[in-house]
Amino acid sequence: MYGEHSTRREFLRQTAFGALTLAALREAPAPAANDLPKIRAITRGPKYHWFAYYDKLQFDPTGRYALGMEVDFEHRSPMAEDVIKIGMVDLKDEDHWTELGQTNAWCWQQGCMLQWRPGSNDEILWNDRRDDQFISHILNVRTKTKRTLSFPFYTISPDGRTAVAPDFRRIQDMRPGYGYPGLPDPYKDQLAPKDSGIFRIDLETGKRDLIISIEEITKLGKIPGDPKNAKHYFNHLLFNTDGSRFIFLHRWIDEGRRRTRMLTARPDGSQINIVDDSGYTSHFIWRDPDHILAWSRHPSNGSAFYLFTDGTKDVEVVGKDVMTVDGHCSYLPDKRWILNDGYPSKQRNQNVYLYDTRTGKRILLGAFPSPPQYTGEWRCDTHPRFSPDGKSVVIDSPHTGTGRQMHLIDISKIVG
């Protein structure tokens, strides 16, 4: 993979399976390498595999099958004609890979929104492109019965019946690498179009409605910096744990600078709350129907993870002096543990860890070297995802020298 860089390849092999480098040990106190949890690669070359974002259901309800995507190239942006494969790994049958479908609507950071359908033992969903429109598929992995909807989705309600989505064409125009190539934004020349925004999709009937427009949100509340000529879009939607509300990020670019507000709404687009108007909201997760953990910046404490209470001004710092950098956070099912990671350090290590909300301690799961080729739009974030029982974690990582692959970490001895 690395050509003449054989020394680096050997280094990566030696540090495979979470072994700590001296650089990683200097970055944060950590247990010895043999005290780290067990990790195994569940996909292998010559092709590359990953799942992408951290807030999707990668595992089926039994925890036996883990979804993933397969591609035959790296280190460049996807083009409209690039097709990737959809599949699942049988974790109880020697990690056997079963191909389930394909798509040409995808990006490196969030894939094609591949995920298990909430509440279903058998169905998965992903986005695709057909002719001049983005679409989505619902596939029964047992019977291979497939339904195709005329619209893409982003996040799905916990009952598996409703989805909401932004306009992926506008995301691609505003931030390549998070939308899908192949279709231009018809509102590209408009700063805040009234006919583009967030759509609600009934996954049973396929009916779609525009519930929140970009124009509407630009007139709601005070926008940091009071920009006059900013171009606006929506990204990063997520239903809460009971489906009563969802988050969406309102983003805009003004004089080359991207800023963000975090808002919530009911599934029909009503009762919109501005939760964080600092302009700096980054990664987030719902803890429960009312509380949101998010990386942001506030005058009193600077950059940190904050726990926001939806519909109020209540906010508190979480993991002070321990969770000190932005990462892809999620709560394990018992809500005691926060699973998190970070971007590559100066030594190019990606640290994956657990934070114990009871004791305030951080437990390192591994420091995974990321070669310098993995940068920018085609970087490989670890994006840790947990199993339904909260005892296993899967990450995406190129640390073994075989390109991006999926790796399973056993955390059962840590979380009990």
C-alpha cells in the first residue's frame, strides 16, 4: 500500500491491535499495551472497508452482524461514477462478509447513511442515486426483498417509521465531502432559499414534505456576527432517544468562515428551539429526550464538551480536564459511559477512549496511528460505534497498514 515506505508499513504492523507508541504514552497516561482491551480486524484487504459516521446503527439488534461499505480506492474524492458495495460482517462466523447491494451516492465521512432500521431485526437502509435524483433503499437482509423510495434520508426516528433529511445537493456545494457528487444544487446562487431545507419522509408510504426552510431559519433569533451576505445550509440531523424531537445544525459561510448554530424541532418542524447560538457547535449526541452532549465554545469555560438541556438555557461542562478535544461522542446504553475519540495528534495517533461519568476517569481503548495520506476530505476518522449490549466497539482505522478497515474492540471487562 505504501510502496517504498516499507519502514512505515512495518511500524504500523508492529503497532496494530491498539499497541501504544511512546508518543501516545506521552500524550496521556495509559495502561501498558497488554492491558488494553482486545481488538481484531473484522475486514481485510485487498479492498478497503469502513462504516463512517458514529451516530448510526451499525449492529443488528442481536449484535451478530455489523454493516460496512467496500471500496477499491482511497486518497481522492469520490466522483459521480464511483460505485461502492454494501455488506455485513458475521461476527460469529469468522467475520464472513456478505454483499448486500451497492450505491453511487456516498462520501468518505458519512458514507451513504447505511444503517440498521430502528426497531427491525431484518431491514437496513442506505442512500443511492438514480438518474437525476437521490433515492434510498430499504432491504430485508434475510429475504432480499427491497423497496426503493424516491428520496434520500439522513436520520431515522427510534420507531423506524419517519426520517428527516437536508438537501444533499446543497451540502455538496457548501462542504464537499459531506454531500454526494453527481447532482448540482438548483439553489446554488441563493443565499437562503425558501424551497430548500429539511424534509420529512414517511418510510412506509414514501411521502415527503418540506418542514423547515433555510430562509425561515435565517430569520429566527440572532445569528452570531449578524452576517449580511452569508450563504446558509443545514447538516447533521439526529432524532432524540424517544423520537419526539430532532437536532439540526444551521451553518453558514461568511467571508470564508463557517459558523454553526444548533437547533431542535418536533418531527413536523414545529416548536423550534435554538439550543446553542455560540457559533461553534461541533459533534453532538442525545443522552436522553431532553439533554444533548456537544462540543462547543462558551465565554465562561472556553472550548469543551457541554451538556445542554433542550428548551432551556441550562448548560454544564462534562469531562473537564479529561475530554479536552473535540471528538465523535456517544453514550453507551447504560448512559454511564461516554464513548469518544479524537482527531490525529501531532504524532498522528487517534485515541479512542471511554469516559466514566460516575468517577470522572478516562480509560484509553487504543492509540491508532493514522498515516499522513489520510487527511482532509478523505481522512479516516475512527468514528467509534457500540454494539446493542454496549460491550463491543467497532472503529474505522488504517493503522494495520492495509488501508481503512473495520476493527472490533472488546470492552466487556471495562463496562462489566
